[in-house]
Amino acid sequence: MSLTEIFNDSLKYPFSDMTKFCIIGIVMVVSSLGSLEIGNAIISSVLGIVAAVASIITSGYSVSVVKKALVKSDEIPDLDLRENIIDGLKMIVMLIVYYIIPIIITLIVAFATGFFNQYIEVATYASQYGSNFVNMVSEDLMMSLVSSAAITIIIGIILLVIFSLLFYMGICRLAKYNSLSEGADIPEAARDLKRIGIGKVIGWMILLFVIVAILTFIETFISSIPSVGILISAFLISNVDFSFSSNTFQSCKSHTRIPILEYLSA
């Protein structure tokens, strides 16, 4: 199966069970309530909490999608609040475990290149001279700031890509073993990534990024509709985006016929 066929199948996946599509769509709507401008601090806080819980549920549900693939099923999983909340909390822990390392390394690089000191110095000129600060800052300082920022950003992006790949492997391990310790095992995730093929996974990520970017553009356009735009976008586009993205990288650890594995194992 070609990569294009894989993504075509994954785009059809959310609509294979319209009842479950609507249920997940409702959860996605609830998770978007925190974005609404209510004008009342108490109501906004309550909606924010409810939205946070719904977001945890959707994160956990994405693990359920992968678990279904591990038993060689194309069926969209049922919503199980208890299981989804537990898996969602595990996902939060994994996010911290996987991304704290690139964050720390990037901060170390920023300190080592002098980025923070240079930024503070330029910011001091900006606070003193306003928009005219550009004429007051020395060329050497500006060049140093630009170069240190460029080095920090490039290294940060590279680390982000690497650990995002590892995080995807970690999700597959979490689903397969139903264990947080297995999912957060970065060395094992790296070995899985090497076995599958880094180049293949990067190729998948690039195409996934393009499709998600298109869906995000549509989502932004719909969200601009007054009052109900955000809710409609969450029910339709966010739902499709979520289910599609989850489906494309599921079963990285199994030998099923689910789309992404057919490509990764080819």
C-alpha cells in the first residue's frame, strides 16, 4: 500500500461509524468550551475546567484507537470515560517525560550562546529609547543576538522533531503494554524507531503535517463564524483531525493491516 493510499484510508476512518463520530464530536465540542468568551469569570473558570477534563478524555481516547489496532481491528473504539481519563493522565506524564529533555537542552544552548544576556541588553535599549532603539544598539550586539537566536532555534527544532518521533513510538508502547513505564521508556522507543526506519517515519510526518495544516486552516476559517464557529469547527474539523491523526500512526508495534503500519513495515 502506498503512502497516499494509507492517508486516504485514514481520512475515511473517522466516518466508518457515524454514531461514534458524533459522540467523539460532542467531546471535542466540550473540550473547546474553554475558548469561548463568556464575559463572566466564574462561568469561564468552570468551562475551562470542564474543557480540560474533556481534553484529557480525548488524549486517552487516542490511545484506545491504537489499542484497537493491536487486536487487529479497524473498528472505532467505544468511549470509556474511566479508561480514557487514566490513559489521558498517562499521556500528560509522557509529554513531560519526553519533552522536558529537549527543553532543558535548548535552554542550556541558549545560555551557552549568550542569547538571554544579549536579549536582555537589547530589551533594555528598547525600554529606554522606544522604537528608536534599533539605531542605538551596536551592530556587533545585534549580530550576536541574531546568531545566538538562530543556533538556539535550529537546535530546538531538531530536538523537537527527534523527541516527537520518540513520543509517537512511546504512545504505541503505552497502548501495547498498557504500562506508563513502558510508554515512557525513551531508549526502547528509540530502538523501535530505528527498527521501523527513521526515514519512513519522517516521510509520514511530513505528509501528516501538510494534511493537518490544511485541516487547521479550514478549522480557523470556520472558527471565525460568530458565536457558533468554534463549536462547529470542534465537532467537524477537530474531530476529523483528531481521528485521522490517531489512525495514521496507530499499530506501529503490531503486524496488523492498519494503514500506517503497512507503510512503516514495508
